[in-house]
Amino acid sequence: MLNFSKIKVLIIYSLFILISFFALLNINSLNNSFINKKVNLGLDLQGGSYLLLEVDTKPLIKERIQDKVIPIKKLLKQNNISYKNFTINGNQITFSLEDNKIDKFKSIFLNNSNKNVTNNYIAQYNSFELDLKIESNNAYIFFSKFGTLLINNAAVKQSIEIVRRRIDDVGTKEPTILQRGENRILVELPGIKDPERIKNLIGKTAKLNFRLVSDTSKEFGSEKLISETGEEIIVSKKIIMSGENLVDAQPRLDNQSNQPTVSFTLDRLGSQKFGRSTTDNVGKRIAIVLDGNVISAPSIREPITAGNGSISGNFSFQEATDLALLLRSGALPTPLNIVEERTVGPDLGEDSIKSGTFSLIIGFILVIFFMLLKYKVFGLIANIGLFSNLLMLVGILTLLEATLTLPGIAGIILTVGMAVDANVLIFERIKEELRTEKSAIHAFDSGYSRAKITVLDANITTLIAAIILFAFGSGPVKGF
């Protein structure tokens, strides 16, 4: 047990020196991009913004129920089921049926075969996507409990992905974006300098579409929208092209007017749609609508068939940059409402660091004195091991560029106390062996060998508990 080969000793010392080097980078960082690593400080240590967002799926459910209109009408027509008074009322579809057609419609609509694409059967919940209720020959169709749940889950996952894209584009380091409950998203942004900008970026749905400007308000299929300048513009409800056809968007400075614009690139389908529409409507105005507001309505001077274009308006360069970011990241499926907002100042984080560091030093000193008083020379050896353990812990955190939070500091303080546990077990075991063994070497060897099982058992148990807490715990528990 006490014999170590030279290769093993060399490997241990080499690893210790390498990891210790990374720990020291937190004190004196070099400019080399490969080794410029540090432990990142969490929200509670360096300040920043905490946002709790709620996904509002009501508009999405209303939109999805409208998408079911054509399939339901098609289903009725294919099966020769006559109907009347077909209306969409909020989140449900209503129509009237004849008495002798009700049972037929029920059997077709609530059919769990693969052919029923109108009302999908959700096998995992043993339920249909849509529910049907019949009252006085009136059929009411609406999303079932599990159909609504699927829409909510999909919307939350898509919203998390889009929020992550937007925040990553801003350049925030180590953001935390997690689902909380059924329809809420937690966003933690350490060290953010402009929280209002982030809130505006996250809160915008960013649904972009291009529509033609109508000549008169009496034209069928048109609506009145307000432009950024306050002008009332009548636009067609028919969408020429949506933001889904955008491949890229970047802020630019117009060479002629020297004004910030947003240049965009379209995919193949978008290029075809845009080229066809601009060819057929040269001389007319085209409205660029973002979240129901007209941000620009330029005239079509010539056909745009190259798949490139630009959006101009009264933008500052920052606004153009943010608009390009929103378009690149894609539109949110539903609006996001800020339920809770907290801002942690850097002063509070600095106080937390000082308190945590002070606690760590005090705990470290107390453990060192205890080991020296109790075990003398062996205690000194244990203290050197304890310091090495702490240095390697910080080095590994630096190497992984992990985020250190206040619970994380508490975990390091606890580690200092637990790190000497193995030494205490070994030293006490050696004391017992010395009472019966005449040879000190044999006593040391037996002490290490017999204490090994207990040390392994304790550490493996702790490791299993840590893995479970990390897998199922929330932010503070994971930090600890």
C-alpha cells in the first residue's frame, strides 16, 4: 500500500501542477485565448437580472383551432354530412347537425385510426387532440386537456430555444434558462449591464410578414394598421411572405442616406414568393409588419428576385441591431409575460464574495489548527493535502469554466471540513494498529489498508447523493 512506482508519483505531481496552474489563472489571467479561463461568478455574486417569464398560450390555442376549420369542413364534405351555422367562437368551433347525422359524425370524428388526421389520437395519454360535445344538435369542438397540454409543452420548449438564441446573440456569458412548472421560464443573466434591452428583446414576439398596401379601406380582405411614425396604413390581410422564410438578417448602414437599415436574405421559397409578388406589383407599396405594427412601407420600384432586401425606418443603429437579432432568432410562438423581475446589484455580490471568502478562511484555519494539535506531524501532512485538495478543486472549476454561486461557496466550505475525514479515519486506524504492532511500517500499511474500505464507502455514498441532487435539484441545489 505504501509503495508507489516512480511513474505513478510523476503522474500525480504532473496532474497537480497542471490543475494548480489553472487555479492560479483566477489571480493573474493571461491574454492567450486557449488558457484565458476563469471561474465564472453567478448572479448572486456578480449581480445581474433574474426574470421569471410566463408563456401565454391563449392566442396560440385560438390560432390552432382556426387551423382546424378547413380539415373539419373537408371531413364533413367527404362523408356527406350537411351542416349549418359554422362559427368560430373563442377557442371552440360550433356548427349545427341534423339528428340522423350526429352519430355518424361522432364515430368518424372520434376514430383512433391513423387515417383520422383531423383529430389526432394521442396514444401516450389515451386521448384525442380535440374534444366533441353535442348539445341540442349543436356540435362544439375544442382542444382536450391533453391536446392543450401538448400545445403548452411545445410552445414552452420552442420559446426556451428562441430566448436562448436571442440571449446568446447579445453575448451574455453563462446565462441560466430553465423551464419552471408547466408554462414558466426562468432566466438568470449574471453581469448584464443593460437589463432593459434584454427585457425588450425577450418580450417581443417578432412575427414578421410582408403585405401589400391597399388603395382603399373598402377593399375586401384589408385592415388598418399603425406605422412607426403614427401614420394609418391600410394593408391587405393576405401575407406575401413571413419571417419563416428569412435565412439571415444583419444591421447595415445605407450608403446613400447613411441611415441604419436591416438587410435580409431569403430562402429559395421566400425568394420565389417575394420575386413573384414584387414583379406583379411594381409601383405599389409593400408594408413590412412586425407584431401588428408597420415598421416600413416602401414603394416597389423594380422586381426583387435575388432573394435579398432591406428594411428601413427611423432606426438607431442599436435598434437595427436588435431587430436583426430578433429576425435571425425567429418568432416566438406565443407572447411572454414577465411575472417576476429582480435585479441584483454588484455591491451585494461583492459583499457575498467577501463573506464567503472570510467564512472559508476561518473554516480552513480552524481545521488546520485542529489537525496540528491532534496529530502533530501527521496533521501537518494532512493540512498540506487539504490545501492541495482546495487548490485542485478551484483548478478543475476553472478548467470547466464553471459558474460559482453563493451555495457553491458554501459547498467549498463544507468540502474543507469533509476533506480531512479520510485523514482522521486513517490516523485513528494507525493508532489502533500501533498498540498491537511492533513495526511502525506494518502499522502504517495496515492502517491505510483497513481504513480504505470505510473511506471509499463514505465517498461513494456522498457521490451518489450529489449526483441525485444535481439531477433533480433546482439552481441553488445544483450550485451547492
